[in-house]
Amino acid sequence: MMLLKAAISLIIFSPMAFGLVEDLDDTLKDNRMDDIWLVDFYAPWCGYCKKLEPVWQEVGAELTRSGSPVRVGKMDATAYSGVASEFGVRGYPTIKIPAVRSLPSRQMFEHILKRHNVLFVYVGGESPLKEKYIEVASELIVYTYFFYASEDILTESVTLPELPSVLVFKDGTYFTYDEYEDGSLSSWVNRERFQSYMQIDGFTLYELGETGKLVAIAVTDEKDHTEQSVRLKGFVQRVATEHKEQFNRDFQFGHMDGNDYINSLIMGEVSVPNIIILNTSNEQYFLPSEPVENLQQLLYFFNSVLDGSAPAFGGDGIFQRIKRVVYDAKSTIMSVFRSSPVLGCFLFGLPLGVISLMCYGICTAESDDSTDNMEFMKREGFTDEDEEESENETQRQIKHKGEEEEDENEEETKEKVD
């Protein structure tokens, strides 16, 4: 049920899609170890089962489209009652999934290692760690593979510090979960569910943001295989594989084709090819101070980011938030004009036209008031000569009043002297 909720949550905001839901038969008993199956056991005559059908199709479509390891199927439980009974089906519809699968033999373990790029294995008997592992698997099964096994089925190259243990196998090696260094099991599984080096796009970068790791990206142009592009990608891959013990806990490595998405993310311009490190938790980013010419320079750059000596750009401060609003608005306007110049002119020209008309109305209203005053004066018999004579009379009165005040002041002064 937890998986169904997770799967449905993925499609709440997705458009209606025609899904990939497989009709299953009794061969499910034989191939259920090779894949994770989310199965709807139904009865043809069940009304609730019919209502579930369109939702189930969307679940299948979204899980397939998102690259989830979970395969979605449905089975007529009345036609294959033996399989339904084995899965404990007692009513319709019933949804079942084996979140954690057993690895019964070393042969099966080696087969699973070859089949999946990333998988988690619990090793040991019953314990609180196993209960937590099953709980985490139920939450994150849509993203990766979970198994449990006894110690004797592991290959000789795998050594365990203690039992029970949880391991992740990827990139030709494995890492062991350490509660003291790695925190909660759920957060560790979420961080380690990706290969150490991968191709990154906008969708995967969004998912990587949930891991809490710094994302180191070689930004290249896949259509232009220059020597520098190939060299930078090779350096990042070497760090991911040859220095995984040093950087695995802190970094996710990969490459991205083109700089368009990165430019929009940092609201700037990143030259191609280049190296950029993103901190998705606080929107900071780091760029090398000089071109990376060898592996040692790249290692120095990564270490400087970890020890805090590398300058950080961006961030989520108030200035950056204002800049983001302005940048997004500008990008939206430019996008509209690029896609449809006529529509852009209408959407943004119309408000400007309205504002211009309002300003013109205000200015002309003031001019009209002056004109009305002149018209009123003319109707009352005032002429230009009358207006000029009135002004001259006013000036004479002011001058006469000034002379009178001056004479009074002189008389007061004489009286004081006497």
C-alpha cells in the first residue's frame, strides 16, 4: 500500500497517459526474482476492480516513464487461483509487491549483480536493523532494488565488519552502511541509490538534490568532441572510480550535455567545456579559478570545496531571490517573444499602450483646465490689456506700500535719536 501511494503521488500532476501494465499468468512464480513486480490481483466481475483499472494504467505509465525498476502487472485471480493463493490473496482487488526479495544461492547473487547497476542487500538474521531495512525498502522500492541474504552466499571479495549489515553494490564495488558516519538508513539509501558517475539532466539533477550530496558535473557539448571535453569527462570519471573512498560520501559525479540548463540554474554563463559543483541544498555553486589541465588540479578543486577555501557563488539569500524573480520574468518575456512575436507584442504592448493613454489623459486634462480659465476670463469681459493693466496696478500698490513703510521707519529712527 505504501508503494501504491508513492506511485500515485508521482502522477498526481502528470497528464493522462496510456500505461504499460502487463497481463500476468502462472509464470510469475518463476520470474519474480528477476524483477520487482507490483501486481493487481482482480476478478473480472468485481466492480471495484473495474474502477481501479484506469488508475492502474496511469501507475504503470508513470513508473515506466520515470525509469523505476518496478514493473506493473495485473492477474486474473480467478483464472490463476494457485498463484493468488500463494501471494495470500483473499479479496479483490488486492495489490501485492515483494519489497525485499531473498537471494537463496551464490549463483543467484552473482546473477543479480550482473543484472542491476545498483542494489542493496541485508545480510544477517532477524534484528531491529532488518525491520528498519524492510521499512526503508517499502518507502524507496520505486527507485532501486532490495534483497536479503545469508553471509555464505556472498563472494569471497566481500568482507563484513559485523553482522547484521546492509551493503550497496554499484560501480563494480560495494559500500557498507555505518550508522555513526552515515546517519539514518533511509537517508543513506537515498544518497547511494545512484551510480557514482552518470549522465545528468534536469530531471536527474532534481532527484540528486534529495541526496544531500554535492553534484560535480563536467559540462560538455556531446556534438563537439573536443580534446578538452573528453579530457574533463575522463578526469571526473577517474575521481568517481579511483578516489571513491575519499569522495563518495560527499559527491555525486556526472556529465551534462550543453550549458543551457546550468546557465538558467545559476543565472549566469558557464563556458563549455567546464567543471561546476552544485550544492542543491542552498543553491550555491563552485567553479575552478583556472582551467583544469590535469587530475591533480581537479582533486585540489574538490578538496578546496570540502574544506571551505573555494569561493562560493549564488546562494539563497534575499539578493539572490530578487535576482531570481527578475531573471525568471525576463526569461519568460524572451521565451514568449521567441515562440510568438505577435503574441508577445500583444501581451506586453497592450499594458504599455494603456499606461500611455492614461498619462496622455492626465496631461491633457491639466491643459484643458488652463484653457477653461482663459475662456472664462474672456466671457467675463477681460482682455489682454485689462490683464496687463491689472498687473501694473498691483505692482504700483506694492511699491507705494513699501515707500510708506520706509517713511515710517525713518520717523521712528528720528524719534529715538531725539
